[in-house]
Amino acid sequence: MKNETFNRFLSSIIVIPITFFFIIKGSILFIFFLSIFFIASSYEWKKMTEKKPYFIPGIIFLFLSTYSAYLMRGYDIENLFFFLVVIVVCIATDIGGYTFGKIFKGPKLTKISPNKTYSGMLGSFIFSIIFVNIFLFFWDKKIYLVESIILENTFHLVLILSISLVSQIGDLFISYFKRLSKVKNTGKLIPGHGGLLDRVDGMIFAVPYSYLIFKILL
């Protein structure tokens, strides 16, 4: 268990900065990053669900999720801001759920994913709020956009919590298909996490959801 936690931590401090690098750079580098992501995630999904009726719908969904990320990132600073907020929420949701679940344990959330607990769900929400506010603090020191884009603190809070909730639902959704396919992880690409889909299961749902929300707002 200690080795798993250490591997998870080590993988995160390597993968997260690389991800942010490609997101911030944008342009052709981000397209390259998304292309690799789509190929790798589709391969894991194929291995897990080949010859199952939900194989093709899953591939289509992965493509739409990846394309949503491309559209949401866009080419201007407002798009970058919004996209980074979503990624920060998803990362915080994952870390908060894992941390609170390990420390406080407690009642199980669902049979779909036995490791998920109510304390983990609470931790996901709490960490999301904390992480985003830290991000906003540092972003606001450079650019004025925080005041001009997020006008209501209540709306800001509801938005963060809704993205975190969708991310957690996405996690459970992939866990459901893993149970149907009788596998523990979608792959072995990322030590401590399993496959790529194990790491981004929440993001691939949160990004399309957030894109629709932000499209309406903008």
C-alpha cells in the first residue's frame, strides 16, 4: 500500500507538470498532446471492451471529449483560463477523494467502486474549492480576468462543485465498465494509477460538461 501511494505521488508530480506544459503552450503542441491522448486512451478502451456492444460508443465518446478539450482550450487567454480551472478541479477532485478516503475511510459510496467513500466525496469537494482558489490567487496577480469573468462568488462555488461532481460521476462510470469487463485497471501506463483512463476518467466527462457550460456563458 505504501509503495502504491509513493508511486501514485511520483507519477503525479511528473505527469501533471507535463500536462500543464502542453495546455499552456497550446497551438500545435496541444494538438499533438491531444492526439497522443486519444490514441492511448482508445487503445486502453479497446483492450478492455473489444467485442462488447459499448466498444464503439466509447470510442466515439473519447473522440468527442478530446475534441471538446481542443475547442475549450482555444487560442485566447479567456479559454486558457477556463480550461485550466477545469483541469485544476479534476486534479483536486482526484487528490481530495484519495486523501480523505485513505485517512477517514467510513461508509462506502457505491458497490460499483468499493474504494469510493462518502468521506472521499467530501474531500473531493473540499480540495476542489481550495485548489481553485489557490489557482485564482496566482492567476489574479498576473491578469485581471478573475474579476471580469467570475462575477458572483456563489456562482463560482456552484460551478466548482458541479464540475467536481461530474468528474466523480465519470470516475464511477469508468469503474462500472471495468467491473463489466472484469479488470481492475484499464492499463499499466502510469505507476500507482494504472492506465491512462484510470487517471483521466473524471476529466473525460468534466471537460465536455464544462465546455457546454462555458459555451452558454460566453
